[in-house]
Amino acid sequence: MPFFVCLLQSTLPATMAAMVPFVLAALFILFSISLYNNLVRSRVRTREAWSGIDVQLKRRASLIPNLVQTVQGYATHEHAVFSEVAAARGALAKATGPAASAAADGFLTQALGKLMAVAEAYPALQAAANFAQLQSELSDTEEKIAYARQFYNVNAMNYNTRIASFPGNILAGMFRFEPVTFFEADPSVHQDVQVSFAAKA
Amino acid sequence: MATTVTQPVLVYDRIAQNQRKSIFLVIIAILAIVPFVGGLSYGAAEYTIARFGHHVMSKAEEQRIYQLMTTREPGALRDEYDSEMDRELKQEFAKLQQAREDNDQLRWKVTTVFALAVLGVLGLLFWSLASSPVSSVLAMCGARPSGPPEAEARRLLENLAIGAGLPTPKLYVIDSPLPNAFAAGMDPSRSVVAVTQGLLTLLDHRELEGVLAHEISHIGNRDTRLNTVVTSIALFLRLPYLLRQKYLREQRAAGGDWNPIPSRFRAPYTIVMLPIFLYVFFVAPLVAAVIRAAISRSREYLADADAALLTRYPEGLLRALAKVGGCGSANSGANSVIAHLYFSDPARQGGLMSLLTGSLLATHPPIEHRIKRLMEFNGGVPISLLEEAARTGKAFAKNHPALTQLGMADTSGHDELGAFTSGSPMGRVFRILSASPIYDEPDMKSRVVARASAGDLLVVFDDPGKFRQVLTHDSTFGYMPNTIKMKRVDMMPAEIHDPAARAAAAEVHEQVQAVSAAAASGGGLTGTQLAITAGFGIVVFAGIFFALLKFGGS
């Protein structure tokens, strides 16, 4: 026992001193790994949240042909509105990325607003059970888009804050973590889309 | 309602503040266990040494005697005999020294083992609380799965779950006119939200959205898990008290002398033990209860703030709170075991006790305070609107008198231990593993009313004896021998009549079968359960080993 204690006492300080750099290096590496993993997790979550919006946008787009068909059954002469809705739907299907999709989505909302305004002029259409059901489904989807958008934006904000603030920004620079855009309709983009539509129509 | 609106507060700041507070409180709760476990273990160690250890006198005493016997007059004559005696004395004292060291070692070992065992008990408490299925909570308050009339509420819940990034919880309805709601479940994928019929009738669309957002936030914040941790700590610190009460009840019922201490020792014994009694039976449980309530309150504020952030419409929750507050959902017949789960505190005590302990032991903050905090996010809500809502709630309460036997009746026995020991009067769902006839009477010779094949679901009622009372999914009631093997299914008794729920349970069953076949590990225990069991086994084994090592030889 005393021999063992002596051994410990004699070598302990020297061993400790030799180990300090290694321990520090190990801690630094572990910290970096966990930081990197956190960044990756945050990015994956943001993408997952984006796919949540995408699902709802697709669901909304899939409701539109039925809706247009139903309205067409009653209001046969409103070609301008129908083609506007169709164009908006096409633009939404083609749009990629949050900003473009948000702009296209805002554009579709406007077109649908016009369609609903047209529908109001036809009482028979208003009374149709099919139309009422489509309308409620559409409004439910819109609500879901709003919530999915909120979840995405919260995640995007967290991710953007993480890659912009120290020490995440160092790793983000090394491994090319790009900031993501929020899902919100930028007024200027919105205008552009409308102009391009006007040219097409 | 005199609510003064102070400076607007950012909802993010409020959320961060609430989270800091919860962490702080949890640390305090954990620190509260330390003196309890340490004291108990040290006491046990002292007892063990007094009983089995070497007998030693105090160190000072020993020193004094040693000094006395070894000091000589200066210049005194030393002969052979004297030095011989000196040597013997020194040997004697060396032995004494050794004995003291042995005792010290023994004390440390016993303290460690005992502390580990006591912590093992805490772990077991947590385990049994955590693994008690959600369905038992739902059955306890008489909830049923939501149907077509609640489609709107389900839709709201689904949307909110999208917003919070959580799997959509199942919605259950309690047929009670008192407006209330709760969320339960240890992890989000298996969580449920239950609302009362009264809540669905009283609140409009936006208000209901606010309440559901509050419950979803509880799920997102893993509040059930936190609550289970804190509850098991509180129960752990109350355990000596509860066991003592149980012991006294049983002794009195048996008509025996309840006090094991002979009557002439009682007074001195009580005086000596008074500080310990005070601490074990009074201070520790009280501290635990106060901390538990404080954590619960802070989580309520947090869920309110999260709900405001989730809906971006604090006014809905504000109006809902005002309505529920006006209705006064505090009723006496509520179940205290699940009180902390509810949207607003259903177990508020009346009378003097509530004046003394009401604010410290309440699991929910007063509704006025919650309204005030929510107003800080959104000062634009006119007071008149809330007053109007409170009036609506009051009118609702007048038109829908609370029936205490409905819904939230207390079926769990008279104390917290009852939740572990008593059976469920509503029956529990089991899957039968081999085919068996169901008899008309608890007798093998009686008429067979039905035949259950392997894999059928049955509601089984607790019945001591050779037969079980069972109810099949087509409502046939009968008896079945106790020898038939069965497996617990996490389902509500009412659900086995629903083909969809049966199919869902069968699917889960298949999955479990597949998994356990692949893993080929027996017992039907999960990894965590196995780990806890193994840990506990090791602790007990180590205790026995040390005891044998120590006392076997001497």
C-alpha cells in the first residue's frame, strides 16, 4: 500500500502536466463535434419543416381543379378568372424554395379570392353541397399552411441565428452552412409575379 | 376583474424566464433529496454499528485512559515487568484503534449501500409512475375517444400540432359539464389531449384553439415527463409518512396495539426522536410538495406563453381563461392524483386550509395572474371583453350544475399509494394468449357462455379467487379460470367495443411480436426497464454481499 501511494505521489504531478494539453484537445474536439452535430440537426429540422409546408401547398393545389370545375359548372363565362387561377397553380407547382413558393402561394391566394368573389354572384353555386365542402377543405388547408409556415419560420430563425452567431459561425463558414430564407411573401416579388401573369394573359 | 396592464413583455423573454425558473426549481428538488437520503443512510449505518460493530468508547475517552496508563512519574524506576505491561497496553490500544477504523469503514460501506438502495426505491417509484399507461389516467376520469361531433376540435388540434411540429395527439372527451382539459403521455408520439364536454360547449372556435394550444405546448415541453420526475420525488419524500399511516390504519383495524415501543419508553423516545420525526414526516414532504407545486405553476405560465406564440392570438386563450375562471371550475369532487394535469386547477381546497396553503401548494397559478401575464403580450384586449367572457362563464355554470359523481369522480382510493395498489373498478384490457371458454359462474362445471380464442381482447376486472370476471368485445360477461395467460394492453375498457381501436391494438401487437421475436429477449421488458431492474438487483446483491462479508465472520 505505501509503495503504491509513493508511486502515485511521485508520478502524479508529472503525468498530470503531460496530460493537460491532450485533455484540452480532446475537450475541444468533443465540443466541436457536438456543435457541428447541432448545426446539422438544426438544418435537417428546417428542411423537414419546409417539407411540411410543401405537403400542404400540394394539397391545396390538388383541391383547385375540383373547385374550378365546380364553379365552371355554374359560371361558364368567367374565363379570365379561371385562367388566372390555372396560371397561379402552375406557377406554384414550378416554384422551388421558400421565397419563390411563398410568392406563388400569395399569388394563388389572390386568384382564389377573385374566384370566390365571382362565385358569390351565383346563388345556386353557393347552395351546392359540393362547393361548400370544397370551400371548407380549402380554408382548412390554408390554416394548415399558416401553421406549417409558422413552424418552418421558427426553425429557420433558430438555424439562421445559430450559423450567424459565435462559435457556430466558424464551423458554418468551414462547412458551408448557408442561411435559409423565410417563407413569407416579399411584396416586390409579389409584384413581379403579377406583372408576368398580366403579360401572359 | 381589476387587471392592470403593465409594460408589454416579449413572449420570447417570458418563455426564457419560465424555463430558467423551472431548471432552478428542479435543481432545488434534487438537492432536497440529498439530506433525506444522506440522513436515512447515516442513521441506518449508525444502527448497524451499534448492533453489529465493535464496541468502542469515544476517542477522547480512549485518549484520556491511554494517557493515564502510559505516563509515569519522571525518573520512576522501570523494571522488566513495567516494560512488558507497556507493550501489552500498546497492543491493546492498537487493537482498539483498529476496531475504530473498522467501524469507520463499515459506516461508510453501509451508508453507501443504503443510500444506493434508497435511491433504487426512488427509481422504482419513478419507473412505476412512468410506465403506468395513459389509458389508466383516461379511465380514471372517465374519458372516451372523440367521435364525429368533435371533428372541429380534432381539426384544430391537428393544425396546432403542425404548428408545433409534433405528431397529432389523440383527442378524448370527458362527459363532464365542468370546462377543463388536460394533456398526458410520457412522450409526444403517445400523448393524448382530453377535454370536457363543458369546455367544448362553453368555448368558441378561437378560445378552444387557445386552450388546445396550451395543452399542445405542455406536450411539446415534455411536461408530463417533468411532472412524473417531480411527482416521484415528492412521493418518495412522503413515503415514510404514507407507510406509517398505512401501518397505523392496519393495526387499528386489527384492534392491536399500534405502537411497537413499550409504553414506559414512549415519552423519552418521542423527545429524542422529535427532530427526526419532524423532518421525515413533516418538513421533507412539505418542502417536496411546495417545490412540486412551484414547478407545476411555472410550467403553466410557460405553456400559456407558448400557446400565445403558437396561435399568435393571445386573445383566444385570454377569453377562454376568463370564461373558465367565471365558471369557477374548481370543484371538490376532483381527483387529486391527476389534478396537476388539468388546464385549470380542479382540486382547490376550501376553508381555512386553502388560506394557509392555497397559494403555496396550488398546482396552477390563479387565473387572474395568468390573464395578467398574457395581457403583457397583447395589451390591446379591452377589459370589457374579458368581463363579458367571465359573465358568459358564470351564466354557463348556473345552467350546467356540476355533478361531482360524473366525470372527475375520485376512483383512486384515499391516498397516492392507492394508485399503485388498488385495482381499477372499471376493469383493464388484456389480450388472451390461449383459447379458453368463458363460464357463466365461477365454476368449471357451469354453462359455457362464450369461447375466447387466442389474441382476443377482454376487459378483466380484479377479482381475487380462482376465476377472473371478464367482458368480451361483444359485451358478454362471464368467468374465466385464473390459469389462462394474458397480456396487458394499453387501451381503455370502452375502446374494445370499437372495431377500429381493436384493429389498431392488433397492429401494435403484431409489431411488438415482430420486434421481440427479432430481439429474442424474454420477459417483455424494454431496455430501460431491464436496466433499472438490473441496477436494482446489483444494489441489493452488493448490500447482501457486504453484509455477509462483514458479519459472517464475526
